[in-house]
Amino acid sequence: MKKIKNNTAEAQTWCGQEVAAGEYYTIQSHEESTWAHDATVIVDIANGAAIINNGEADIPSVAEAIDFLKGQKISLDELKDTDGNLLVRTKTTTTGWTISALPLEICTSEIEDCLSMIYSGVARTGVTQKIYDEDDVQITTEEGEINAVKTVIDFEPSYDYELMSGELRQKVRSTDPVRVWLIATPDVSEQNGGSKEIVGGINLQFVDLMDKLSVGSGSPKLMVYSDTNHTNKLRFIFKHAAGLQHEILVILYIYKA
């Protein structure tokens, strides 16, 4: 059973169904696909206006609530025979979507956006780079680049995607510490299931040039686009010595339409 609660002080209408303030609506089985792919529903779950209930209790985590709404996950044990052999291959992504390897060529301490182009040579939209001084004030001139101690790259395409994994490579190995963080949905509070730390300050001094920093999970994570709540944004934060220009390649493996 799947229910949705109106967690606001006013009546809300989702998928043509009005839900009174503080009340629950039971999503019918034939409606589940419509509700699961409705952008307004997903955004309202992310901002706390809507709460998903599994028939027994509310699901406080935004990520878990969206996963539950989109379909119950099947345990691998249910897909194995008595000898433990896998019987079927689980579906990888949404029908019609394909995998893409999207590159971000980054140089720290530069005010220009990192390089990420589509096949026609045009810069990929939804990718921005900003640099900051030790007082966390944004630097906007080339003259100020020597004072940059933090480089921030935001990846926020204007479409839904599923994040599969990612990797980071360096052109040279820095002799100074270069620490990297990756935060998913940084504009959504932790209380609402956002601001998830995926990479937690790893020092690239310890990543050999013949190696790579890789992060991934066993299943893709749906990232729903919202121009108000920024629920598909990934933020890379690099902290480094003042003015250090360190060249880095990040590759994101995603599924998209």
C-alpha cells in the first residue's frame, strides 16, 4: 500500500486528486505509475510538502520515499534458486534511457567554467565553476585567482537522470594537499533528505596517477530536476593551497533519456 500525506496547512492537488491539509490519500494500484513520474509530486516530497507512507508508517527519508513510490525493491534472495544462483537479471534503468559518460575537465583556482562540451563543440549547459578566497568570498577577476583556496563545480542539467557512478583522474600528482568533497542535492537540507556527502574530503596527494578515485553503488540513483529546489544538483568542492592550479578530470556515468 502506498499513501501520500499533505504535510501543509492548505489543500493540495496532485495528479488531479485534491488532498486536504494533514490528510492521507491512498494511491490506487493503477495510478502508481502516474504518481511516481509526476514532477510536482517528486518536488513536493523533496521539500517536505508531501510525505509518503508505506501503509504502516511515514517514510522520513526523501530518497527512500521516492524509491518506495517508484516501486518496491526486490531482494536478491527472492531472485535466487535454492542453490543461491541468480535466476533473472534485474532491470537497469528506465525504458528508453541510455548510459552516458559525461566529462568535467577542471582546473582549480580559475574563474572560467570547467570544460564540458557536447559533440557539436558547444559548452554543456548546467555546469558552473566558482572560486573563493580564505574568507569564503567569491573571486570574480583573474587578478584574484592567486588568492583562491576553494574551487566549486556544480553539475545541474535541466533534465532527470540516474546517477550510476563516477571517477576522478589527475593530470599530475600535486605536492600540496588537494581535498575533494562531493555533495548531492546541496540546496536541500539534511532534514529533508538532501546534502548527502558522497565523497568526504579525500586528499588527492594519496591518489596515484596510475589509479583513479572511483565512487559508485550497485544501483542507479534517480536525480529529479527542479529549477526551484535543485534536487538533481551535484556539487564538487576542492580545497587547496592559494592559487594552486591543479588539473582534474571527473567522469560521471549517468542514465538519461
